[in-house]
Amino acid sequence: MTQAEARLKEVISFLKNKDIVLGYRKLMDYVIDTQDLDLYREVIT
């Protein structure tokens, strides 16, 4: 499992456990770390 897959799995686990705020924050951290502007735009809209 790559580091990206592990981080996304972590995000999914937070969302499944209804911890939406932390899951969203972890997702934003992941997207910011990728430096993919299109992905960032998609997440915030």
C-alpha cells in the first residue's frame, strides 16, 4: 500500500465513523500535500 492509499484509507475510516470534520480536514491536508490545484478545487466545491 502506498502512502497516498494509506492516507485515503485513514480519511475513509474517519468518515465511516461519522467524524466528518476530522475526515474532511485530513482530506484537505492530503489534497494540499499533492499540490494538485484541480483536485483542490474539486474538494472545496
